[in-house]
Amino acid sequence: MRTEGANHPELEASYSFNGFCFAELRYSSGFALPDHIHPQAFLDFCLQGHIHQHNGKRTWTQVPKSLYYMPIDVPHASQFSDESR
């Protein structure tokens, strides 16, 4: 798992209005995020690649066209086995 150097998420596009934010991020193959939390709940829609998630209780993989709801302050780790958006 790599977390430093050139392997970091790249912001492709973002749009905000009325307190909502939409962002498209690109993750390099092999990039990994250790356990972390988000201060706001969010929806994660996978456009490309495979995103492997683990939250301590369960493990799942997001595939293209899958949508996942992440509640506020839930610790989880993410790994990107191929280039993902």
C-alpha cells in the first residue's frame, strides 16, 4: 500500500451549491488511505475502477456504477486496486 509521493488523489472537478458539494477525484492504482473519518456524511459513487473499503465490522468493494452512503465519523480504510474515480 502506498500513501505518499505521486500517489495522491487528484481533483478532476468540483461543484458546490446550497451547502452541497460534488467532487470527482481520481486515485492511482495501489493508492491506499489508512483508517480515517469524515466530519460530514457523504455519498460515494464509483465511476471507474474498484474501491476496497473496510470499516472494522465489514469489508466491501465498490465497482463502477455503485453508490455507497458513508455516515458521519465512521472510521474506515480505503484501497484502490486500479485507477479509480
